Amino acid sequence: MNAEQLRQIFINFFVEYKHVEISGRSVIPENDPTVLFTTAGMHPLVPYLRGEIHPAGKRLVNIQKCIRTGDIESVGDAYHLTFFEMMGNWSLGDYFKQEMIAMSYEFLTSPQYLGIDPALIHVTVFAGDKDVPRDEESARYWMQAGIPEERIYFLGREDNWWGPAGQTGPCGPDSEMFLDTKSVACSENCRPGCSCGKYVEIWNDVFMQYDKQIDNSYLPLVQKNIDTGMGLERTLYLLTGKKNVYETELFTPILRRLEEISGKQYTGNDADVQTRAFRVIADHIKAATMIMADDKGVRPSNVGQGYILRRLIRRAIRYAKKIDIEKPFLVDLADIVLEMYRDRYPEMMSRKNFVHQELQAEEEQFMRTLQQGEREFIKMLPGLLKNPQREMSGRLAFKLYDTYGFPIELTEELAKEHELTVNRSEFEQAFEKHQNTSKAGSDKIFKGGLADDSITSTRYHTATHLLNEALRRILGDGVQQAGSNITPERLRFDFNWPEKMTAEQIAAVELLVNQQIQQELPISWSIMSLEEAKDAGAQAVFEGRYDEKVKVYQIGDFSLEVCGGPHVENTKDLGTFQIVKEQSSSRGVRRIKAILS
């Protein structure tokens, strides 16, 4: 079985059970992101998990491109990846635990589908705590499906609970399926959830039945939902008898080219430093290419998504030096990634020139930064080694960043090589004073979004529609949304525009939005095909992301836009709109921050 066959067999199984395939092509959250990147298939579906009507119905399935950076330090082992494809299905208030567990068992074990030996399957379910009871129901359904009681394990919240994506919202217990790899157990207590590698998770069924409140209490969700996730890369290596994801067709072309470029051999030995370098480079260039080839086209920068992208590119360059690559190489590898995915995601090829330009510019800039930053670190080293605590102060680490552009993560890696630590908290204090976003700070800044659908967030989300249309009317039809983020305190809206807005333009946009609020315009929605929406003049902010049926929101006669919601019912609920800042986000992209009062 190859990757495309696995994708199709998953989709086809759920289509047979009356699921509708929806799009999962973008790694950039379409609207009001709860995270910097799409980290799971459910993130674009949060409004529908809360009860909004999905235009495709109550049973959905897709292959979602995902980016996760929380485990970036683990990349290089058998299965942790920054970019991966998540195969998933959803029930939005339709079937629940019994039906999902039966389908899971069938898909895993039936010779018509994955054909896994049932004797190798172990499952975990939620053990319960003071807030939510033990999930005896799921355990009973697994036994009915065919899993004996001795292969069902009750684990705590850290293992068998999902969500919410934000501080509040949909969440619930989950049940994870593991395969016994037949390797030797690390101890007599080894079981699913152990990190030794004997048991590897292959699928996760989330039973989304609770709504977490701001006071940390749990209320029953307005509808019970199913949200599952099966990682394509991990499943492929388990099914094909490989030792890890890097032995599959999804990585071997990149590794072979790296061998040619470096003159080194990829051994596949997990304990080999050189092997780790090959894997990190392959993972990071794939993730970086996916981010830049997305229809939004994120560029490397010092904030937000651009910061994560820059970090991935720069880590790849740093690891390339470990295998003696000193010349530019990223464009070469990016082309292999684009070629590997051209049949599955053909729209990526239209971004090829953009990917080339950004990688070349970043590579040239960082090679200079790296050389200078490492020279400065070596100058500091004798003094650091004399420190009895063997700790580098955050002040010195920040100097490397602020003066030379040297990332804190690379400073920490250099320090580790010399058995030193870095005072990270001290660094972050200095960092915050300069109003930048580090990886550690991202969670604080990029909070909220659709996962927090409080009335305040809903008001801000609605206001982005008015702002989007107002910008088009004041600046011209060439304005296109390039991203947005909502918190309970403000909205942030990015749009393509080549120059700084004038004070007169900002005032005109602000006035136009407030006029629509004062007119108390009703807000309504309807479901139609994307072509019908375009014919009606609706703004489809990110072309290529939508499914056959879409939801179109209309604000009076002012705005018509494809969107998932949620929205207020009338503009009178928005209050007064005020633009508090207009600034550059990246090359060719401006950013507006605004508040409602």
C-alpha cells in the first residue's frame, strides 16, 4: 500500500458510511485562528462542533494538512513530524460512541481495508476524574467489537482527553488505538502510552460531549460529536513494515537527494547524530515548503506564522552544517517536496516561484547571521565555562538575538553542545520589552479565535467582514484578506496592499464600518455552491479552500462573504469600531488592529 492508496481507502470507507468528503488542503487557518497553523482536522470545524450547520451535512471526512511545532525537539525519532497529513472523520450531532468504535474496528481489521491482525490492537479509554466520570461505555463497546478486556486500558486526562482548543469550548474523553510492534517491552509495566516504542498509536477517536466554561466547569455540549484522527505517515510506516516514517516513500526521495548534496550516507541508525541531521532537514524543508506553498503564502518573519517558518528554515540550515553542507540547498529540496505532492495538491505548484524566492533570500540572510552569531558565541564561551552554574544569562542570549539576529533556539543548541544551559525566562523578559513574539509567547498572543465563541469574539469576527469590505471600497478591489486573528480584546486583520495606508484612508475605512453599524443591518446566511456564491458576488477570501457547498453570510446590502461563522444577528450589536494600529506585517502585506467599544 502506498500513500495515495491509503488516503483513498480511508476516504472511501467513510463515504460508504454516508460521509461527505470536505477540503483539508490548507495549513493556514482560514479565519480567526485558534492556533498559528492548522494542527488538526477539527480546527476549521469548531463552529460546527458547537452547533452551526455545516453545508456538507452531519457526516464529514477529509485528509487535512497539518503543522505542529510543539514537538519540534522530538523531530528525528521514529514518528514525530512537523508537517503531516491527518485522516479524519466527524459526526456533528449524528452517531456517537457505539457506531464510531464499531467503524474503527472494522476499518482497522477488515481485509477489505487495513487488514490488521486484531491480536495486535490495544486500546485506551478515559479513566475519569473529579470533573468527568470514567468512560465505562467506550470500554464496553470495544469489548462488543472484539477487543478483550485485558487489552483495554483506563488512562488519565493527560493521555485520554482532548481539548478544548482555546480556554473554553468543545472537549471530551477520547479512545486511542495502539499497535503492538512486537518489540521487547521496556518493563513489566509497559503498556499503551509508554514512550519506549513497543506500542504505537495509530488512531484516536474523540467523543466531544462537553463544553468547558470559563470557570473550568464542564457542561453537556449542545450536540454530541465525533472527531477522529489517523496520521497518514505513521499509519503508512506501520502498515508497510518500515521501522519509522523516514523509510516511507514520503521521505526517501528527500533523503536520497540529501545524500547526493552532502556526500554523506543516511544510515537510519536512531543513535547516529548524522541520521538525526538528515531527518530534521527532511522534516523541516517539507514543513517550510508546505507553509510557503499554501495559497496564503506566508513569508519568513520575526512574528507569528512567519517566525515559526523562519525557525524551521534556520534549523534546517544549522543541521545541514552538521553533515558538511555549506552551499545553498533548500530550493533543491523544496522542488522534490513540490514534485512529491503535485498530484495530491496540484495548487502548490503555482507557488513554486514564491517558494524559491523566499528560500533563497532567507538562506542567504541566515548564512550571514549564523556565521556572525556563532563567532560571537565562541567569543563568549571562555567566560561562560568559568561560571560554576554553567549557565548563560538571558541577557547575553538576548544580545545575540537583538544585535545579530541569532535565534534563541540555536543559542540553546550551541550551549547544550558545551554542556551549558540558557536562562530562558530572563531572555523572554528582555524579549517582551521589545514587543516581539517568541515561540514561548505565541500561545499568549494567539489565543482565542473561533474556539472561544463568546459574544465578544463573535462580535469581532463579524466586524472583520465589515472591515474587509470597507477596505475594498476605500482602497480598491485589489485588496485581499491575508489572515485574521480574534481575541476577546481585539481583532487583527492582514491584507495584501503594497504601501502604508494614509491617515485619511484609515479614517475613511473606520467611518464606513461605523456607518454600517449605525444602520443596524441584519445578518443572514444561506448554503449554496461555490460557483453560485461567486455568481452572487460573494467574497471567497482564500480561493481553492472551499468545498462544493459553502455558507455565505450577508450583512445588509454591504457585505457578502463565504465564511463558517459565528456572527451576531445585527450590526447594532457591535458597538463602536476603532482602528488602533495600521502597520506592515510582511512584504506586501499590511496589518490592522481594531477594537470594539
